[in-house]
Amino acid sequence: MNEAELIDRARQGDGTAWETLMRAHQEAAYRLAYLLLGDAAQAEDVAQEAFVRAYLALERFDPARPFRPWLLSIAANLARNQLRAFGRYLAAIRRLVQDESRPVESVEGRAAQSWEAQTLWQAVRQLDFADQQVIYYRYFLDLPVEETAQALDIAEGTVKSRLHRAMNRLRAVIKRHYPALQEGREV
């Protein structure tokens, strides 16, 4: 059964069709939320809330478009809202200070993650939210330019230009703060 059929059946109340959609996109929603928030528990909450909101808005979804970019845009908006909340902001600052005194956890919470991936993620987190988003969609989640454009609700050309500028800013952060990453060796 293709995605459009699953969406149609989910709209008609088919729980199995909705579960199939959730399983197909669960990891991407969680990964994006984790990349944006840096906290596993918050990422789980955001991913779950994104699915709830998507389900409630399923009647308004255009089945001619891919489901994943639409879902990821919901997850990104929820993550952005969390980041804006003052209490969460203070908690993030506290975590940042604590993280500086202990080894960095991996991007996906796996002990086997390489030093380069951890350091690159730290460098990306120093960029503004819009730069992080375009880099995460395109490179961390490996979305094509077309789906990245749909998720961000911008033109494909705009994705390319934002990505170009974000990568230039990332190179500057790496050069300034993570020269070992640029040289391809550990600190």
C-alpha cells in the first residue's frame, strides 16, 4: 500500500494505516527533534506531539505532496516553540555548561558514534536556528532538496542558497572553534 492510500485510510479512521505511517516516519521525526533540541526526552515528546498534531490535521493534508516533509515541518515548529520557552532556554544553558565539563554524548545517544560526528554536531549547534534546520534536513536527515524545500515551505532555489550560506558559516565556526575537525584528526 502506498503512502497516499495509507493517508486516505487513516483519514477514514483506520488505526493500522496510521500506525504504519507513524512507524515509517517515527525515526526521522525523533532525529530532527533531537538535533534541534539536544535532549532525548524533549525530542521524544516533540515527535509524539508532531504525530498527534498531524493526525488531527490529516483532513487538511494534501495527499499529492509527500507526508514526511509535512510531518517534519510540524516537528520543527514544535521544537522551535520549545526553544523559545524561557524555562527550557535556561535548562538548555545549564546543560551546555554541564556538558563542557564531561564528555559529549553522541548525536543519537550511541556510545559508538565517532568523534567527528559529535564535534560536527557541536559546531552546527552554534549556528542560528534557520541554518541548523536547513543543514539537518539536507545532510543529517538526507532529504533531497525538493523535500527540504517542502518541509521548510520555501522554494528549492532558496534551499540551495540558504544551504550555501549556512555551510559557509559552519566552515567559519569549524575554522575558529574546531580546527582539529577541519584537519580530520581528534583534539
